[in-house]
Amino acid sequence: MAVAVSYCKPSPFLGQFPSHFGRSQCRQVTGTSGQIPRISALFWESKKSVAQQEVDFSLGDFTLTGSAPEDISANQVKPKKISLSVVSSILDVSPSGWDACNLDATGPAKSNPFLTHGFLSCLEESGSAVKETGWMPRHIIAKDECENILGRTTSCTYLCRANLIHSYGEFVFDHSWADAYYSFGARYYPKLQCCVPFTPVTGPRILLRNTPFKDQVFDIMVSALKDLAAKSQLSSLHITFPSENEWQKLKGKGFLQRIGMQYHWKNRNYKNFDEFLMDMKQSKRKNIRQERKKISAQNLTMKRLRGYEIKARHWDTFYKFYRNTTDNKWGSPYLTREFFHDMGSKMGDQVLLVVAEEGEELVAGALNLIGGDTLFGRLWGCQPRAYYPSLHFEACYYQAIEAAIELNLNTVEAGAQGEHKIQRGYLPVTTYSCHYLMDEGFRTAIEEFLVRESTQVRLVMKLLHDSGPFKEGLELI
């Protein structure tokens, strides 16, 4: 499902690089720390030999100061000390403390299932996002004197694995940056990545409790991320798919800004699918109806299963579908069979599995997660060597729209890429990423490239909106 516009694919890096690069200095985080345990991080080889690096579990102690907000009395606000530490597994953090940060950061109305302890622990416990697959979890946690969690980053990881160099599972393409680094004898990998692995879903990446000091905690945690990358002698720090608000704030912290594009469906208070179709241009409306008729003509039955309705046999079969998709697309099967079973068990009614049946046999499926106001479409697959015309569109897009209408959700996010989504009611929206590069020479060249790329992305988005599938004027609502 590749997008047929060049900026969405890795392209040759256009910047000019000097033959020698000076090393920039990262702003250091001040604080105190005593004797602390250390861990070793793996690095793969590049043209220059690299000594094994060590990373501190503790990032120091800090005092929060400043004036109180107007609605809080001075007696209620006292200077607090917080400590920052790095944990190598989400299982070392209490689910309640983790999810309290998530809920405060997003609010109940916009809760994001991918930021929960349940989802991220499934990635780690199942062996999907672990060192052996190229992801070494490093979660940064901020606690006060009473051991209450005030903030944390979402799966801040080293992307490293012996004898393997890649940026897969991130959905923000920087392969050409790595090629440019390597061609000048510098190493791009490993790098520090702050994201949800394998999940191109926008959401806050530094999750904070709603305290009077949250802005200070944010600044401290960003500085700690930069300091960790510098002390570990990494090439760069990347925060991908952050919220727009974080994206703007991080610009002031020295991060380069990058934009991308996805296709989302918006609910205009539709009562049913037919009412949505009436907002479409006649030709698009006719095409969708014809595609949906093909499902019953092939003797297929569509079902939407939630929570306890999804049995172990469904997950086993869906895993086969998932592997069929990755094998056919030359992709990597990041997720293990255990991941799907664990996720179904831990996340309950937040999971929506769309299945297609031919008689009693499951022949295809689409996995979705339900958030506060959004349905997130994630994975699709079908039987090997089977072809059912229009079934992909039905399972991934039309069933998701019907579910969103029934559940009164505002948005359907149907995953990364795919211009074919436009004629089915999914319009372009902006996505964001931030990049902090240690080397000033590369930083300047990449910054120039990002300016040109952003201009191209915005132009393409405007053209796609102008030629959208909706009746005149509705694209702007």
C-alpha cells in the first residue's frame, strides 16, 4: 500500500556535507548523583571503531522551583525534588503510575490505547520490541520524594542490534540520513528513539501528571533525553509522531521539525453509513456502493468482534493472516503470535477485530484499537493464495467507518500511507516528528533538506484536498 508520491519514500539525501564535521555539544542536565549501577549498551560496527558505552540508570536529582499558578495558593506550592532514572523494562514500572501519566497527558476524551502500560508491556513481554529484534527499551521515569511518578517518556529506546542496521518499525524514513553518515565514515546507528514501536499514531511522547510543575518536568525530561544521547555518544535523538503541541515546544529546545502525512476519516455526526455517503461526490458514492456489493456476491459475511467475543482461535488465525501480509510485502514480522494473545487478554473491549467469514471459515481480518474519540486501524491480513475483490477496502475502511459511527467516535486513523484511501473518504492530515542531531555539519544539511521536504508535503496535501472525494466545501469543514 505504498503512497505514489516521492516524499513518502526514502530518497537520496540532497544536502552537501563537508569532509570534516565538528562535534556539537549537547546541553547538559545539571543534578547530583552518587554511586549508581551501570549497564552496557550494544553498538554495531561502523567504519570507525567504537568502544563499548555505558549508560547510567540514574540521570540525577533536580529541584522544581517557580511561582505558583494563580488558582493555587503559595502555601500549597512548595519546591519539590524529583529524580530521573532509566528503566530497561516497562515491567519495572507500576501500571497505575504509568497509566496515570497517560490519562493526565491525553485526557479521558482523547485516551490513546497505544500509550497504556498494557499495550507497551505486550510488546516487551511477547518478545516483539526487545533487544533481539532491534529495540532496546529505555524508559525515562521522573519521580518525586514520595516515589510518585510525575512523568515518563513513551518507550524511549536505543535502536540497536549486533550486526544489524535499520530504521524499520518507525514509519518516519531516515534511511538516506544513515547512508550519508556512513559514506563519511560516521555512524548513524544506534540512535535514541522516543516513540511507540511499530505504531505510526500521533500522541504525546512525554507524558506528565497534571501538577503545577509539569512544564518544568517537561523541560528537565527533554534535557535528560539529550544528555543521555550525548553521554552514550549516539548520533541523534528522534521523537516521532508527537502531538503538535510537543512538536512546537521541542523546536525551542533545538530539535529540527519534520512533517509527514496520513489519511484520516472524520465523523460529521453521521447517523449511519448511508448518510456519510451522501456527503460524497456521486462518482465516489457509486464506487463505494459497488465495492460493498462485491462482499455479499462472494458469499462473505463480515463481523465485528470485541473483547470476550475474540477467542484464541481468532488470534491464531489472525496471526497467520498477519504473516501472510508481511511475507507478501517483503516486510518484517515484528509482532509475535504471543503479542496478539497478550493484547487481547490485557486490553479487552479496546480491541475491535473485523473478520470475514466464508461459511464457517475465517478468510481475512483487520485489527483495530478503540481510543477515547478515535478508532485506530492497525493490521490487515487474509488467507495465503486467496483473493477476494474489494475485501481489503471493506474490512479496513468501510467496517471501521460503520464502527466509528456506532461508537460515536470522531475519527478513524487507518494507518500510514495509502492514497487509495482518499476516494473512500479518508483525507490527508499532518503528522509530526522532531530530530536532534549531534553533529553540526549534518544538522545544517538535514535542516535545509527538511525545509524543502516540508514545502513539498504541504503542496501535495493542498492538491489532494482540492481534488478530494467530498462535495464542494465539505473538505474544509
